[in-house]
Amino acid sequence: MPVRMKDIARDLGVSIMTVSKAIRNHSDIGEETRRRVMQRIEELNYTPNASARSLVTGRSNVVALVAPDLVHPFFAELARGLTAVLRPRGYSLVISSSEGDAALERQEIEQLLSRGVDALIVATVQTKLDSFEHMQEHGTPFLLIDRHLKGLKANFIGVDDELMGRLATEHLIAAGCKRIAHIAGGVGSTASGRLEGFRQTVLERGLRESAELVYLGTHSDDLGDRVGYSGMRQLLERRPRPDGVFCYNDPVAMGALQSILEAGLRVPEDIKVIGCGDLHYAKYLRVPLSSVAQQSEAMGEKAALMVLDLIAAKGTGRVKTVLLEPRVVVRESTRPS
């Protein structure tokens, strides 16, 4: 029969509440009482029941991440950063995939709220505010990560996507490219921001034809390599063809690289390619990929610290936006001719 908290309380002649407070290192409990409780716990190999502890503390010690895709390495690196901060502080991370579907994301959020998670971190694919307005009414703290939602006043952590688009495009121009294409993502703030940064930069630099060399992809998270492959095939049919391509993310760039090489062209001699994200495998590709780093693991760490503050403050306080600084990581795919 498993050991219960009341068994420990009976053995020591104290109340169940005293045992509970000792386990939680509550300030009401003296050091001698705490020592006796913890010693007895160790002797009996007692493991606190999570559900019972939740009833006492009002917390589940669980934080949830809702991501559009569990295949994209960006979200794996993000989760690693989150757990690096949450785990030592006694929190578990549960991960749910919306599969890029707004309706499924709303359903997953409702289920997680019903399970009593302490906070939600959402990389949203929503275009409407309804779900988050409901979350605000529910009172569970949440923050948006990587992609924000226009018109929603909420805590957010990510990067300046417009700046990422500018940095990537400026790098291709500096590498000697005159006719630059962009393989864009689908809907969402990350895709629109990077596209806007690209368009503004080529227009400011007088490359007006480049502003029209845009392939609008879909499902650029879970099917990014396919989007990049098909988008690059279409762009290669343009005359004159592009001599540089900025890809929405690294998986899209990986597909674009494959398409270029299959066409018998060389990277970077014929076409230079840059991605976004600087995922861990970028340097190991057949042609090592230049990319704009968005510090995915660091983003997860900062998001975890922010969400712990929200839990402690019970969701109150000033709404914050934290933007990490992107930077260009140069590799073989954009080596100057």
C-alpha cells in the first residue's frame, strides 16, 4: 500500500497541513519540524501525489507549450530552452501540436485549461482574438512566442521579423546579388514581417524587379522543404533567373538548395541562398547554409523566466514585449563570387 501524507503526519504527531507546508518549504514551519518531516519522507520513500498537492497549493506545476508543428527543429530547440529553466524550478512542460490549424489550436487550448495548467505559451496560428480573450477571462497566465497577433494586448517574446528580412536581403546584396527572390511563409506575423523587410530593402536599394520575385508558400513549418523545393523550381523558370534567394526559414532553404542543385546549377556561384533560424543542422548540409539566427533556445529560456513571473504575479502586471536581436551567420551558401 502506498505511503500517504496522513501516514507521515500520524507517525510524527503533526497535522497533514504541517507535512504539506514542510514539503513546500513554507516559511510557517520551523527548521526542526521541517527536518523531521523530510527525514521521515526519505525513510518511507514517499512521493507526493501531484493531484493532492495541486488541491493544497492551487497549482499544478505544469506549463504548456502549444506549437504549430513538432517536426520543425525550431520548436524542439525552443522546448529545450524552456525545460532548462522550468525543470530545476519544479515545473514540468507539456507540449501540444496545433498542426497549423487554428480550430485545433483552440481545442488544444481549451483542453489544457481544463486540465489546470499553471500557464500557457502559444506559438499561435490564429487570425482572430476570440481564444485569447477567453483565456484572459479564464485567468490563466499566457504569453505568445515567436508570432504575435495584431490587436491583442498580450505578453510576447520573439524577434523582430522585419529586421530579419532586412538583414538577410542586405547580406545577399553585399554578396553581389542583383536579382533577389524571396520564398515566403504562409499567414502569420513571422511570414508577413520577413516579407515586408525583404520588400522594403529591395525597393530602397533600387532592385524593383526583386520586389515581384516572391513565391508565397503555405505550410512552411511542417512542409517547409517541399515549399522551398517547389517555390525554387518556379523561380528558376523566370528570365533572367534570380542570382540570390532569401528563404522564410531553414527548412524552406533546404528545399530550395535541393531544387537548385538538381537543375545543374551551383550554390553559391550561380545562386546564393540564405535562410532564417540558424537551426543546428544548417552547417551540415551539402552546401553549408547561411542563415539569420533567431536564438531559439535562448528564446525558450527567456520565455520560461517570463512565464514564471506571470505565475507568481497571477497574470497581473504590465504587459511586456521582449525582442531578441537577430544576426546573420555566414556560411558557404552565400560566399561572395
